[in-house]
Amino acid sequence: MDFTFSEEQRAATEAAQGVFAGVAPDAVPSPALTRGAVADGCDRPLWQRLAAADLLSLPLDEEYGGAGLDTIALCLVLRESAKVLARVPLLENTAAAMTVQTHGSPELKTELLARAGRGEIVLTVAAHGRTGHDAAELAVTARRDERGGTWILDGVQTAVPWAYDADFALVPARAEARAPARTEVGETGGRTVLALVPLPADGVVLAEQLSTTGERLAELRLESVRVDGRYVLDAAGAWERLYEVLVTGTCALALGLGEAVLDMTSRYTSRREQFGFPLATFQAVAVQAADRYVDLRAMAATLWQAAWRLSTEAPGMAGTASGTSRGALPTAGDVAVAKIWAAEGVRRVVQTAQHLHGGFGADVDYPLHRYHAWAKHLELSLGPASAHEEALGDLLAAHPLG
């Protein structure tokens, strides 16, 4: 398997490294020592530097000011952002823009995409459902008002990132089926649409929530919110593809964070001495570090496999077996495998780092504390390993290999 990145992908990585070089992950007070949110919002100066470096528009077509790159390039930039715990809505903004580019009308794309790529507006995604444990597409209902050409949304989405900074939230919602359809026991009829909800808007209520990282989230409550029809994406497979991009991007964040933590641990154990020798020379320490290196390599291999599938599969095929070779799992299978490794791997990496740092690992003034908090958030975000193991099992049952 060839994991060589293209010249354009390597250029995106180098540009990201240049932008993030001046970001200090320990510049923000620890959530354990701060009342309320760690920060008022996203890092606006950093956001503008990303826009100036054309890193917000990587996957957009040239007509919208983008470079026309793929999900792999996005994940490369996300990996670099996680190394410094960058407080920017890079994943959500880009994933939403990619969805609009694929499924939006020409008028909507002209209205939003170039501005999103220049950092003039911020897009976020509500992907955690009503409680964080249920399907996001079932937490909100949507019904069309034929007379006014609008859609009416009702429901609640929890833990929406960057809701206080965003201009639009892309919200999955359940609408009635276009025609009566038979459903199996336990299934819900209808179809999923994606609505771009302006923030603020009449009927939109935000309630502050704090994540494990200490960052500011919001419960998004929609009370008969009217959304113009041009802001509703009604296309089969749109939500499934968006969700897969979000999960894969989360895996890229976990990989970047894990690499930074292992590097931090390596530097510490090389300097810290016991009995006159650096900790890194002790066999028990070296073995633990080697195990975590293996975890990171597995996280990388499964991430790039999932990102490659997303980059080469037609958007309409998301979550299906169409277009795959006999015995091959749909892309959702590769995404599930990547998230299983990301969730388990990043947890093991930070736990080992805490152990090998000794007392420093528990010091909330030391940067490792923030990395541990972010790792826990990424581990559980969009489903822990167990949820994706269950999803993978369902896929294997439906598409047996061999």
C-alpha cells in the first residue's frame, strides 16, 4: 500500500506547519483552573491566518477560491492543528462547505462558499443528537411549508461546537418520506435533510455547555424555526457523507494530538534521570513508548485508508456498498475501523504519557493536562470505540467478506 502524499498534499501540510508554528498549546489557562469556558470563542487571529494561507478553502473548487483538493489534504491540515490544540472550527467549517459544494444549489454555493473559504463567515455542524448518544438525524424534525417556500424545524441538538462563533449551523433533520415506504421493525420512516440554520434566528435558542476540554459548546434548541428553502439540502446520502467526513476528521485530530504527546513524552524521558540514567534508557519505559508508537502507526494507516476512500468514492455512494468490489465493505466500514483505532489509540497514548511523566503528568499547569482533556473529548466525540465496533459488526453482517 502506497501512503505517499501528492505534491499538493505535502504543500498543504507545509503551509499548515508554518501557520501553526507560532501557536502555543499551553497559552490558555487549564480548564481545571478556570471558571467557565477556557476561551470566549475561537482564535480569530489564527483563523484569519489560516484563511490568508488558503487553508480554509482547500477542498473547494477553483471558482470559489479553493484548490480543489481532497479529504486527505484536509486531514493533513487537521493533524497539524491538533498538535498545538488550535481553537478553530477548521473541521466543521470545511466539512459543511464541502457538503454545500456537493449538494447545494448554484445560488447557495455562490452565496456562501467563497466567503467561508476567506474566513468571512463560519459554518458549524450539529452532529451529536439530542443527548450525544442517539442519532443526530432523529433529534430534529423538518416539515415543508409549501405556501411560503420554507421549512419549519423543531428539536434539540446537544454539544454543538462553535455555535457562539458561527454564522450558520448545518443541522440534520428528519423529514417525511416523499412517498409511503415500508419500514422494518424499529426503523423510522422518512428521509434526512440538512438545513443551514442562521445564527441567530427567530426560534433559535442557545444554552451554554462546556466540553471535557473546557471549550464552549452549546445546546441548540429549535422552536418552529423557519428556514428558507434554498438553505435546505435535500439529497440522498448527504448526511451520511457529512458524518463520515466529520468522523474521519476527528481521527486526524486524534492522530495529531497523539503524535504531539508521544513527542512530548520522548523529550521528557530523555531529560529526566533516575539512578543517574535517563528514563528513556530503561527497558520498561522504552517498551511502553514503543507500544504507543505502534498505536500511532495503526491510527495513521486506518485514517489514511478511510480518507482515501472518501476522496475516491462518489458522494452519492456514501454508506452503501454500491461501487465497491465483490466482498469489499462500504466506506462506512473503513471510517468505523479508523475511529475504533483513534478512540482506543489516543486514550492509550495519553495514559502512558501521564504515567511516564510521573508527578508532572498530574500537574494542571503542565501542557500535558490539556492534551489529556482534549484526547478524552476526541475519544468520545461522534461515538466511542464501542459504538463504531457495533456499526462495523452490522456492516460485516450485511456485507460478508470473502
